[in-house]
Amino acid sequence: MSIAFFAAIAVGATNVCAEDEPLGVRLVNQMNARYGQHTGVRANHAKGAVFEGIFTPAQGADSFSSAVFLKGAPTPLVIRFSNAGGVPDAPDTHPSTGGIRGMAIKFRLSDGSEQDIVCISANGFPVATGEDFLALLQAVGASGPNVPKPTPVEKFLSIHPAAAAFVTTPRPVAVSYGTQPFFGVNAFKFTNTQKTSKFGRYRIVPESGPAYVTDEEAAKRPPNALADNLRASLEAGPVKFHLLVQVAAADDPTADATKVWLDSRPTIELGEIAVIKALDTKKIENDLLFLPTNVTTGIEASDDPIINTRTEAYAESFSRRTK
């Protein structure tokens, strides 16, 4: 990804936000201005594919958290893979995606409730607050191809090093969604039955290992290869991931999504995610709402402000597309 990514999505993206509106509303308004308003479609991660899955907890996972889905019996899942951006028919490699993929998981818990996990393919996030994310979107919107340099987005990146690093990090194209690792944006607090708590961030690792194509191969692929190749893989059996938690050290920041923890931090395996069946995406995806704050007993959101911002924006987008 590079600053050229912003040029590809800036057309028509003006500052459309009224200061007295809730932040989630302003974010969705700004995304609609960036990508266009598409009826019945998410404001971001508009292009997706939905699958059925099963989660099987790892032995001893319930010693890390008392969450019901870690207690032995398998849990049914609904999984939505997606590409970032608000253009529902954009090819996988379109610049508007920024090379970012999503994996949202809904656990159908035994007591009838739900637990959601919402991850992206990048380790880290460009900004630490929802207000800064809105400012980034607004800077993008003011940075068309004919704007004098330094453009507003270039100015923003010059004073936000995490955002600059995020947009200049190379993002290789995976063979399929099933060969793409995913990372939790935010930290959560995990508490076990002994009331011992630890903070951590989710990681989702393909069992077969990450696998990517070359830039030359990516340029020649069909527009929906990430989902199509996953569906093809399912003909040979389930496609599996390992659900992990990277555990924070005492001095690791848990309220700043831009701060990536050291790889030397320990990981705990929570269990296995098996993708088993493709579902009718067009029929069901718009009724699916995945919220980072939708957690069960034994898991709590940290005080990272981005968590609530994401929930507000996702809920606003859901409200609009289901009217």
C-alpha cells in the first residue's frame, strides 16, 4: 500500500461531517463520500463472502478464560471474509482495498447468545482514536490528484508516523482467504474461573501456513479469487485456522491500537476454526452484524477507544443497509 492508494479512492470524498453528529455517524458519512453510497451494502468491507464453520477449543483453553466456547463442546460459527473498502464489486486487487482483508467470526453459543471476533490482515492500526481515523478520512477526501503538494493526507501522515507506516507496509495477495493470517485490532481482557485476568490480542493463523502469490500472478487472477479459491479448497475438506491470543506484558499498551507488541510475547492457543461450507452470501450477509464489543462472560473489552468507535460505526452502517 502507498499514498497512491489514497488517490484511487479520493474522488468525490469531501468533508461531509456535521460536528454535532455522533462519531459513528460521521465516519459512515465520510466512508460513503469516499466510496459512494451503495444500497444494502456495508460502508466498509463491502465485498465479502460468508461461510459456515466449527470452533473446537484447545485442551486447557478454559484455564485462560471462562468463556463458554472454550469449555469443551464445539461451537458453530458464521464467518465472513472481506476486502476493505466500500465498493462491493471491486476486484480483490483493486487499490481501494489497500490490500487489507477482514475475517469476522460469530460464535453461536450454547446458551443462545453470541460472541464476535473481528480481525483484519494487518497487525496494528493507523490511528489510536476514532477522531484521528475521521481526520485521516477527511484528509484523504481533500487530497485529489490536482491538489497542491503537500496534500492534506501527506500532511496528516507526516505527523502520524503509525499511519505512515501502516499505508507504506507491503501487503502481499494471499492465495485465498484460507491462507491469510489475521490479527485483532484491539486488546481484550481474558478472565478465568480463578478470577485471574490477562490482556491479549487475537491472532488467527492458517493451519497450512500463510501462502501468497506474486505481484505478477495477482495481476492476472480473476476478480474474486480469494473467495473462489477458498470455496475450491473446501472440496477437499475443511480449511482450518488456529485461534490464538498474544498475551500482553505488564508494560505493553492495551489502549492504543497503533502499538504492535513484540513477537516475543507469548501466545495461547484457544482452539481450531474449521471452515466447512460456503453459504449464500447475498442472502444472509446484510443481516449479519459483527461487533467487537459483543463478548461473552470471561472476555471484556479493554479501554482502547477504537473498540467503541468500531462498534458505533458498524451499528450505524447496519442500520442504514437494513432500512
